Amino acid sequence: MMSTSISPSDGASSQENSTEKPIHDEPIHYTGDHGADTDLHRQLSTRHLTMIALGSSIGMGLWLGSGVSLQNGGPAAIFIGYLLAGTMIWSVAHAIGEMAVMYPLPSAFVQWSSIFVDPSVGFAVGWAYWFSAFITIANELQGIVTVLNYWTDSVPTAAWITIFWFVIIFVNAWAVKFFGEVEVVCSSIKFGWIFVVIISLIVVSAGGAPNQEAIGFRYWNATPFTNGFKGFLSVMPTCIFAMSGSENSALVSAETQDPRKSVPRAVGSIWLRLSLFYILGSLMITITVSPTDPGLFGGSGSSSPFVIAYQNAGITALAHIMNAVIFISIISTGSISGFGGSRILMGLSHLGLAPKIFGRADKQGRPVAGLFITLLIGGGLAYLNVSASGSDVFSWFSNLTSLFTLFGWGSICLSHLRMRYAWKVQGRDVADLPWKTWTYPYASIWGLTWCVLLIIAEFYLSVWPLHTTSNAKDFFANYVSVIVILVIYLGARIWYRGPWWVDARDIDLDKLRRFYAPKDEEAKGGGFVKKTVGWVLK
């Protein structure tokens, strides 16, 4: 069956004159600046999307940031923090799944917010996420310095930053499929290693390490919360920062061959990532590392709590391997941030919210202008680490990123609720959705509610910070993200004017939609032999 290329007006008239629903193997390509078709190439497969979803957010936030959280909040605080943040990103992932299958657009949630909520919200979300992307690159690059200092501190900080800045540039500047393969390898390493971490640290806690000291839940019993409720609130930005990046699977969906197959699989893997990496991973360090350990990153030391756990247990080899895995994770997360930031700029450009040059890609499907500016600013900011301590830079950047992330997650959940509402008021059948999440509407409501509550809670922590009295410096360092978002949003409101909400009855649900052939027709593609031969020839 051949794909069809029509204009929006043609599509509207054809639907009015026919009661049959359009069926296409490929997406309908629309003309105009807001068309679903772009210069991006669909070079990524289900394997790429699934592995990127599994490992995209496993970086400095978990491996190093957990040390800051353990020190400030205590074992119970960090475990509850990751549990709460996990339920939020699980909710966000299901909202993404339903929208990404039907609307696999370059900047995903930026365009969804503009379509289903309001262009001003899309404008604010897009620029906030782009800021978050290059800030994350800077944070990951300074994290590399911290990790490599475990082996040697004889190399200047600026030299390490420069070397691995170029590594991240190389991964993104090569073919998109090369980027996908790099992320598959990195995610496989991270995913496989977490099993080793969980099993080995259980053995360590039980007294099976060379030092033969049984720890059990000693630290939970002694100091479950090191700084009470305020300490718990101080943990949340790091937990959110650690899980930020999970939503990048939405950006990748525009470059996958079959979103209806790939996206649900990626969403289905969320529970595994949450339980293994975050919930069990954080539990392991709370039972093996004291929150008062002097070597913790964020305190007087600069080591990951996972590395410290092996050091204290007398397993030096695993400490070195753990540090190497952290290094790989940080490179991976920095590369994904460059990928995501460039696609965000492309979506903004297609909406007329950024210069047109960012909306173009080269013959290889790379948005060169977006990659250049994102990687340039991200790498440049990393040099702040030359004149400041790594833990201070991490705190500044993670606070900025976590609040941008909360705003983005909230917009995704709100867009999902509005999309479903528009679907309903326009008299459409839920059965016509190419993929439906069983969590609607409760998961999106849950995610949106907690995003709002945590933004309010972080205001409290910014006014009355941990370990010090109220001061303007800490307030702006911790809460400037919200101020930036409000200024951008209100500026966009003044520019766009009009109603605060897009009328759900006027939303064009088909203009940027991707149509699929019915699954029963796909199943008629031939028997096992025919499919196998076709796969080999392909």
C-alpha cells in the first residue's frame, strides 16, 4: 500500500466526504511549516529505543548524586525520594507512550504542549528543556573529572573536560545510527552491571566481604533521616535530576522505524529500570555506606557511594570496575543530552518559536545547527568546574535541571490529559487510538500533582535552605529555574495573547498524526518462511 501526501485542507475535505477512516502503512505527510515530515531519518529500531529508554537517565545523578543525597537526607530519605520520583516518571512514561505512538514529532512534548495546551506553554517547555539539555552536558562533563580523579589528579581539570567534550561531539556528529549503537552498548553495560551491584552489595551487607563485617540495616536504625523533613526535601532535586532524561525516549520516537511497536516496548521496560537501577540500587548503598562517611561526594570527599561501598568492604577490583562503569554512564548521558537538545530546537523551529536554521537537518539526518549550539554551550559551561568544587557545581546544575524537569514532566502529563479530553469532546472512539495506556487518567493526574507540589516544596527549601540561614544567593541558585520559566511563559503570553487554553473542540487531531495499517492487515504479510526471507534480503 502506498503512502499518501496531502495538505491539511485536502485531509479535512476527504474526511468530510467519507465515513471510512484513513488507513496507511506510512504516516500521512503534510505540507507546511508544521508538517510531521522532517529532514530527520528513521534509522533507529525497537532495539535502539528500548535500550535508550533503559539507560538514558543512568548517569551522574544516580552514581554520584546519591552521595550528596545520602549525606543530606539519610538512608530513608534517599530511598523514599527515589521511590516517589520513580512513580512520577513511570506516570510520565505512560503518557509519553500514548502520545508518541500517534504523534512521533521531533521535539515531542514541546509540540504536544503547543497543540493540546497552549503555544505559550510549548514555548516555555521547549526553551526550558533546551536549557536543561546543555546544563546536563556541563554537569556530566564535570562529573567525568570527579570520576577520573579517583585514579589520578595529575591531569588538569580543563584538559579532561576538553577531551571528553570532543568525545561527546564525535558521538553526536557521526551518523544517527552510530549514536544509537553507542547508546545500546553503554546501556547494556549499565544494565548488566546493576545486577552485579545488587548481588555483591547484599553479600557485603550480610558480612560476606573480605572484611567479614555484617552491616545489615545498621545505618537505617541509627540515622534514617539526617536532617528531618528539610533533609528529605533537599534529596528530591537530586532524585529528579537522576531520573531526568527518561523522557528522551519521546524524542527518539520521531527517528524510529515503527513507533507503534517500539514505543510501547520502551514504556514497558520502565518498571524494570525503576526497580533495578533506582529503588534497589539506592537501597543497596543505604545498607552499605554510612551517611557520615568522609569520602562521599558532596562532603569532604569526592567518591561515589557505590565505589565507597566496595572500598570499605575491601573489594578493590570491584571499586575500580564500578568507577569505570560510572565513567561510561556519564559519557552516555552527556551524548543523549546533546541528541535531545538538538531535537528540541528542531521542534521549536517547526513551531516558529526558534530560528529556521535549527529546523533543518543534513543529508545524514543530523540537525547540525542544533547540535552545534547545544554542545558548544554545554561544553563551555563545564569549565566552571575549573574554578569551583565539583560538588558545588553539581548542586547548582542539578537544582536548575530538576526544576526544569518537573515543569517538563508536568506539561507532558497535562498534554496527555488534554489530548484525551479533545479526543472525547470531538466524539472519537478510544478504540481508534493506535496504543492505549491502562493507567489513564490516574497516572497522569498523579504525575502532574506531584510536579506542582514539589515545585512548591522547593520554594520552601530555597527560602529556608539546609545548613544555612535564608539568603538571596541560595534562593536564586536553587529557584532561578522557576523564575526563568515564568518570565519565558509570561513573555510568550504577551506575544500570543488569546485564551489561556486551546479550545479542545478546535484541536486538529489529524494534522500531525501518524496513521498505521490495522494490525490484522500487518499479520497478513506472509508466513514464517516469507517473513524470514524478507528480513534477510532487507
